[in-house]
Amino acid sequence: MTTTPRAIPEVLEGRSLLIARVAWVVATIVIVTLVVIGFFRAYADPQLVAISAVTELFDEFGLGLRLMITLALAGPFFSVVVVGVVVFARRSNDPMALLLTATLTTSYAYVTRGLVALDGIPVLESALTVVFAIAMVLISLTLALFPNGVFLPSGSGWLAVAMTVLVISGPDTGRVLMTVIEQDAVITGRIMFLALGWAAIQLFGVVAQIWRYRTVSTLVERQQTKWVMAPLGLTIVVLVGLLLASIAIPEAPDRVAGWLIFATIPLNFLIPISFAVAVLRYRLYDIDRIISRTVGYVIVAGLLGVVYSVGAVWLPSQYNNQSPVLVAGSTLAVAALFNPVRQRALRWVDLRFYRSRFVAEKVIEELAGRLRDQTDPDVVTDEWVSAVTQTMHPSLISAWIKPASNALAVSNVN
């Protein structure tokens, strides 16, 4: 006996729609107000939200702490608010749209540290704990429901229930974990247990998303998932890469940590935009080309970075030779290799991640070569039908031309 997976309504109507809209607006106004108050305090005293590793990096660039707050913290949060308002204005009757924007708003209110600056205000300082708890529950719920609002696989709805139990059991866990960023916090066994529980629930949610993508998602749902996961995956790649760099350069962990956070700043602006595209289903299929080009240029940057590092860093350190000739030679080598490496890398990526476009371009190129001097209408029609069949795989295709006699020739291929 099979059971139908539980699902939330596809469209809200009547009283449910009114309640959802009011709840979303009230919650957003409250969170934005708290974060604005926090940022006002932060601009007055940047040390309330400053992270030492990033502060040192901005000082090295000659940039002030207030500019750091604007670029790294306030900017990403208010970009989320703008995206949330746009999505709400266009899809406020869609519960998945409301859930995604609420998840983004609460998560960014926490990670952008606007609420951290509320410490010291007795009435408001507990906001960090409450918003963090709500964000964790919403993230778990999103992992169980995205993109079609159905709890898949069956039983994934318990992720949010389990997370709710954990955050109620340890409401101070989020605050303790946040203090780890700035100073050595005392992490008790209870906090560690709860944190591991949170991580396990989120991991199960990610596994559920992978299972959904590979087994039951439609083509449109897969494109939505790609839009959401692309910037998140790139963020993970950046973080892992810089963490590996911190292991390779243990003498400068703070500097690596600063670069780690600094490198994710532009990605913090891209994440809400990608969520909006996924929810509004606007130009979903462009993500395939974006992913292939991103992967391709990451490979190019990595390979050329290795070439430059060997010539400008490793060789001088091995032979105690700091000659500028090595630096200049490495730079010239990178410039000479850029186009060949780029072409081969992009071709390799297209073959593996964007093969449909690669095959289509190859078929079109061959078709153009065969028809360059061809004047027979029947041959042109057959070649065209063959090319479309190879690239688009339609179930029915009709090709027609209008000859000088005004007769109509039609060729049908199943």
C-alpha cells in the first residue's frame, strides 16, 4: 500500500491567503526593524559587529570599518529584503515563495550580524536567539519542501519537527556558536550535542534534496534546484578552497580567514537573486550556461594560478632567488596560456556538464557546411529535419517550403 506524500497548497486562497500575507509582512517588518536598529548601533560603534580577520584585511586595503559594514553586512541583508518584497508583490499567494523569502530574511538577519549589535539592550538582545531558532526551523522546512511544496521523500516533514525540538531544548546554542567567531567560547557538552544534531538534520535535508532531484523532480523543478544550489555550491567551493589554503599556510590563519569571508561577499548578493529566479521561474534554463561557464573559468583560474605560483613563488623559495625575471616570466606564461587553456577547459566542461548545447552547436556547424552550396529543396529539407531531430528530439516535426509555383511541399517525420 502506497501513501500519498503530504504537501502544502499550491496556491493560497481566502482566509489562508490573508493570514499568510499578514504573518509575512509583520514578521518581515519586525526583523527589518531589529536589524536596522542593530546596524545604527554598529555604524556608531563598528566594533560591535567587526570580525578581527576581516577588519585587518579592510585596513590593509585602506578601507574603513563603516564601509566594511555596508559592503559585507548591510548590503547583502537589504538585497534580501528587496528580493523578498519583489517576490511577495508577484507571488504572495504561493506558499513556497513566502517560505523561501522568509527563510532568506531570517537567515541573513543572523549571518549579517545586524542582530549581534543588539547585545546590551535588555529588551532586544534576545532577538538573536529567537531569529536564529526560527531560521533553523525554516531552513529544515525548506529542505523538506523545495521546490514543489511536497514532503519528499516520505517522512521528510519530521526534519522541521526535530529541528524545532532541538532549538527549544537549547535556545542559547546559536548565540554561543556566534561568539566562537570572535573569541574562544566555552562550548559545553550540551551545546556540542545540539549543534551536531542541527548539522545532522540539515545534512539529511540536503540528502533529501539530492534524492528528490535524481528521482522525482520534473525538468522545471531541476532547473529551479540548480538556480538555488549554484551560488550556494560556489560559496562552499570558495570556503573549502580557502580552508585548504589555511591548512597549507598555518602561519597566517587570521589572514586566510579574512580572505575567506571577504571572498563570499559578492556571493551573498547573488544568493537572493538566484532564489528569486527560481521562485519566479524567470529564464530558468540560462542556469545551464552559467554553471558551465563558471566551472570552466574556475578550472582556468586554478590551472593558471598553479603556473604562476610555481614560477613566482615556489621556484624563488626553492633556489633562494628573488629575481623579478621569474615573476615577469610567470606573468608572460600565464598570458600566453590563457586562451589555449580557456578554450580547452570550456570545451571539456561543455562535453560533461552542458553536452546538449555542445552537440547542438556541432550539428548546426556540420549542417551549415553541408548546405553551403546546396540548392536542391528536398535535400535542404531532409538535412534540416535530420538536424532538428538530433538536437531537439521532437515527437513530430514538419518542414515546409513555398516554391515559385505557390504549391506547398510538406514532409512529416515521426
